[in-house]
Amino acid sequence: MGEELSEEERIKRFVEERKKKAGEERTKESGMSARERDYTRELYRASQKFIDIEKGRDIYQTMKEIWGAEPLYEVDEKMYHRGGYRQSIRKKEFIDAGKQIAIKRGLPSYSRAVGLPVGQRMLEPMPVGKWGITIEQDDSHHMNNTAIQQLNDDIKRTVIMNLDLAHRMLQVRVGKEVTPETLNFYMETLQHTMGAGAVAQEHMNEVNPYLVKDAWAKIITGSDEIMDGLDQRYYIHIDELFHPDRAKALKEAIGDSIWVVFRVPTLAMRMGDGECTGRWAAMQNTMAFISAYQLSGEHVISDLAYAFKHARVIHMGDKLWGSRVRGRNEIGGIPDGFIPDIIQCERDLPLMPYVEYMTQDDAAASKAMTRMSEGIGGIAAMLDNTLWLGFYMSGGIGFSNTVATSALSGGANEDVLSEFSNLGAKYLRGKLIPAKWDIMKVMLNMVATYVIETYEKFPTLAELHWGGAHKTSIMGTVGAGVSAMLTGSSTMGLWAGNYTIASAMKEGWLRTGWAGQEIQDHMGMPYLCSFRPEEGNLTEMHGENYPMHSFSAGHGNQRAAANYGAMMGRGSAWCLSPVVKVAFADPHLAFDFRRPRYCIAKAGIKEFMPDGERTAITPACDILDRGILKDTMKEIPF
Amino acid sequence: MAEERKEDWWKDKAWITQYLFKGEEPTAFDLLGAFVCNIVMGSPEAILIAGNMPPRLIHFVVNHPKRGSESIVLMMTPVAVFEGEPEEEPDLGLEIDYYKFAAMLGGKEDVMDMVWSGEVTMSGNTVVGMDLKDLLDASIGKEIIERPAAWTIGVP
């Protein structure tokens, strides 16, 4: 039975219902019609209003400089009219060289006639970092670039040993006294033995000192008292090389321990491999000990040798796994956490979390962000893309080198990152972001959208970073770096890199492109929450053999950005080891780990002098005669 | 915030009582309506800023500790406030506690600070969040944060 209502009540209810329905319809209709109309007509018109603003961005100027054309224009009117390879001075040089070599050796050499003639596009020049140096793409191939080679060599020829155990053995078991005088004498001896100079100076094959002028050893200690007693040439001056706050933190962490960083000759390491470094250093260090402390025949010598080879030794890289087997100190074995310690770009900056830089001013925040990019682009990208993937894993043309060059071309990346720093400085105002995913996701969506928008607005940028791997690499690096810088958490940074590639980039463009391989990114997000070694663990302990990660050319930089960014985000003076951090501040190194892209740029214009050259023992002859089967060989009777 | 939790807290807020005289605590829809009518409309700067924006659809999910969840929509340029779910995908979604919502509209809490501290869950176009912050700041006479060049006011 329905409710009994009077006529008056029924009319009243009817009117109320009609009013309610009309109100709902009106609200809905006015709301939707306004939105639809505005969206179809206004948004595109609105976007046109901002073209002048886009022209004010740094990236506009950078693209204009690279391409010599209107950066926002979508049509390349010079296509097919540039003359293919002839637009490149370097490639023309290669053709001439190929002809000369072919004639000289009687075998064909470099010849573009055998390849597929593409090259209708512009072979754009590459401004490296923001150092004002422009090189050609070919100049950044690791075989053409002596700085990239030296970066590789300087890491692989480094090993660090602790002397505390050795000194204790000397004092307790041999009854020798260790004093500043003995330490200085030992260090002097070490400079001799590191270059394969003999201490038992009879019937020994020694090495031409010119070949090993890059062999030396230096002490690292946090104790001012110990440093005061040492000859100034024999230790790394932490106070002079680092910002005072960083120097203080590093010295406190290292304490009174005495470490020695050994630089094995570049040539020796190149003839053998990274594993030779530890052997050479242990052998020559033991010899220096024997000589300096006048040891002979005691059983303590074998213990010293053991200490220097195994006990308290820091190798730059672990042994590689079975299928890629190599010894220690090879690029594939470097723990991810060592890369931020090898990078020195931040060492003169004040020691404070990144968000505090933001409270100072835009310039300070941008500077910190630029330093992160300098380190990631100049060192991490070279180690992972150029050397590991482009050399150890593939070799030859180095297809992943081009991805690395997208990290080198700092004008593009840093412009975006500095704009983001500016944004963060305005809206965060120095507040540390809690390492919570819901918050970081908002930030990441913003950053990813910003980068995607920039690619879409600037066809020239999309052309500069021409492959999916390039864009994946940039997206992952920016996402990981920004999140790590804001939270100080490397796990959050890596998580963010995974999310930016697998979710934000995929949703924005519906594809991640070559080197996307985002299945590992999808897995990374839940797996990073785990602390089981084969799943999440500390990201600093990851490496090239960590199972749940994509090791494409697009992913290397994001791992380094997560760790290095987190180090800077926390306001830490080092990432995994204060000793490694100090070791790579050594001003004697040919490669400047503080200004990596500068070195690479200088090498691109042939102004970087590497170590390990054999000039001292090679004949003075034309470049074409070197390494080629020459007439002299025919003169040697069989 | 604590102020808003007191009994009858809204009765001494002119910007609310001028809009409606209810005996009970206003709904989130009431608060948003009061904010638009009494604060935004009374501020020439806020009107100017809102006028320079492209159309924005902001969906608030406001959680009251006793009344539960309430869904309201704010449209900017042209302005409209209505209850319920938006029928199109909103530009911005904000999930917020009722009392924080009241404090935000009353100029006591900064929407971006609440986002970065995790008190508000934000999804969608962050630029719209900046637009909302500009509107909120302008309406209470605060200085507007200068936008980064690429995402200046009016960017879609």
C-alpha cells in the first residue's frame, strides 16, 4: 500500500521534485556545456599565447645554438640538402684517413661506400655540459676521446689499502717503530716501487720511468696530527680540496686510520686488466715495506702481503659473475654506491640537504642540480652506457654511446632541471619532502609532465635525443635524481625512476621506446620495498648483476642519479665510502673527476693529454706507420 | 586547525555566516560556496587571476570524521560550485580532511604545504594546483608566487 497523501501534499511534493530535478539538470548542463565549449576552443588557443614565453627559456637558446634553426618549428626544410656525411668535418677526415690507410697497408679500411647511405638529417654539433665547448658526435666515442679512456683507466688502476694492520704487525711482531720519519721514508720508497723500480737493485728488469710517470701512492687519513708529521707531497689534502664542512665530515669518518691509495701505471693496467691493479699494488707495496722497514725473511712478510692483497683492501669493483667473468676493478663490478663517491662534482659546495639550497635562492638550488647532472652525465653515463654497454658488452661502434651523449649535452638537460629547481624553490620553500610515495608521485607526475611537454614543444630536442633509449634515459634520470634530491632516499629515487619510465612516460606517450623494457621498472616498484639481497636491498649495494633491474642503455643513469641524488639530498659528504670519496679528489689524476664533462669536451677538441702513452719506447715515425705491417717486417729473415 | 574543531566553530566566521545561517556545521559544499561568494568575489586580485586561467575542473573529496566523505566540484573560469562527482575527468583531484579544507579556505593552511607534507592527496595536473593556490592566496591578500617561466599563469 502506498502512502496516503492529500491533494495539497501531492502537489507540494511534485513541485519539489520538479525543482530538484531541474536544479540538477541545470547544474549538470551549465557545468558540462561550459567545460566542453572551453576545452574544445580555448585550450589550443591558450597554448598559442605562450610561445613567446617558450622563447625565453634557456633550452630555446640551447636548441637554437645546436641546430641553427627555429627550435619550435616542426618542419626541417633543409632535409636532403645538407650533403649527408659531408656536413661533418670529422667524417670527411675519416674518409681521407681510410683511403690513406688502405693505400699504405694494402687492405681496405674505413670506407663509406660499403654502408647504407643515410644522412639526410643534420649531424648536429654537441655542446658538452655548459663549458662552452662544442664537439662532434664522433668525438665522444670512447675510442676517439682520451678523457673517457682516462676516466676508465683512472678508476681501474686505483686500489686502496689500509696500513693500520700492517703497522700493528710491524710494531707487535717485528718490534719496529712506526714514526712520521719511517712513514715518509716508506712513502718515498713507494713512489719508486709503484713505477716498478727495484728495491733489491741487482739483476732486475726495471721500467722506463717515462712510461710509468702516472704511478704513485698517497696517504688518506682524517687525522691532522698524522698529516702534520707527513711530507706534504705524500697525502691528499682533504682540507684544501673539499668545502670545510665536507672536509670535517670526511675527516671524522676516516678518523685516525691510515689508508694508502695506489695508482698503478695506466699502461700496466691496460696491458692486463683491472685485476692486475691489486696485484701490482700489493707487490710493490710489500716491497716498499720490506725496504723501508728493513725486513728480511721474517714470516711477517707473508702476512703483510696477505694484508695488502686481501685483508683491508678496497677494490673499485667486485669480481664479475660467471657469464661475464672478469676480475676485480673492472667497470661492470663497481657497486652503484661507489659511483657517487668517485664523482667529485659537489665537493666544493656547502654540506647541506638539497632542500636547504632551495631556501637560499634559485641559483643555489640550480647549481646543486647542475653539479648532479655534471657527475651523472660525465661519469655515470660514461661508465654505464659508453664503457660497460658500449664497450664491454657490445664493442665496436658503441650504439649506446649516443645515449651517453644525450647525458653529455648538458645544455638540454640542465635547462629543464634548473627550471624545475626554480619551481621547487618557489613551492617547497625548504621543506624536506617525506619519503612517502603518495607525495612523491605528485612531484614525479609534475616533473615527468614537464619533461614530456618540453619534448613535445621542442621538436629539435626530440630530434637531439632521437631514440627511445635517449628519452627513457633522460626521463628516468630526471625522475630518480629529483626524487632522491628531495627526499635523501636512494630507494625512493630508484623507485621514482622506475615509476617515471614505466608509468608516467608510458601513460604520456603510450610507449617507452627502444631500451624502455619497462617490465623491470614495473617489478622495481614493489621489489625495492624488500630488503632481501636479490630483491630490493640497499640501492647503493646494487651493481650490474642485480637481478631485478633493467640494464638497458636507458637505465644506467637513473641508478647513479638515485644514489648520487640521495647523497646530495641528505647532505652527506660521501655515499658508500669516505676513503673512496677522498681518493678521487687527488689532483695528480689526469682525469678531473670534479669537472668530467669539461675533460671530455677538451678531449673532443684534442686538448686533453692522457696518461699511459708509449712514446718513450716507440720510434719517431708518421702516424700512418704505427701499428701497420711495414716494410721493416719484410726485412726480417724467417 | 584546532580552532575549527571547537564546537560551533563556524559561527564566528563571517565569511561563512554571511553566506548561510545554519544551526548545524556547514557541509563542504556550503564552505566552498561561502568561499566563492564571500571571499573570491570580494577580491579583485582573485577575480583577475581566475579570469586569466583556462577552464579548470577541480574535484574535492572532503572527509569529515563523523559525516563521512563528501564530493564537491569547483570550476574556475567560468566559476561554478556543485555537489557530486564530475562527469568528465577532472583536471585536479584533491582528497582532504574536512577541517583542513575549512582551514585552507579560511587562509590558515597552504594547499601546497599540505600536499608536500602528505596531509592532502593530490592527483592530476599540478599546474591546476598552482592555480588553486594562487586563487587562495590572492583571495586573502597574500603575495602570489611567481611561476616558473614555462608554467606561467594561464598555461593549460
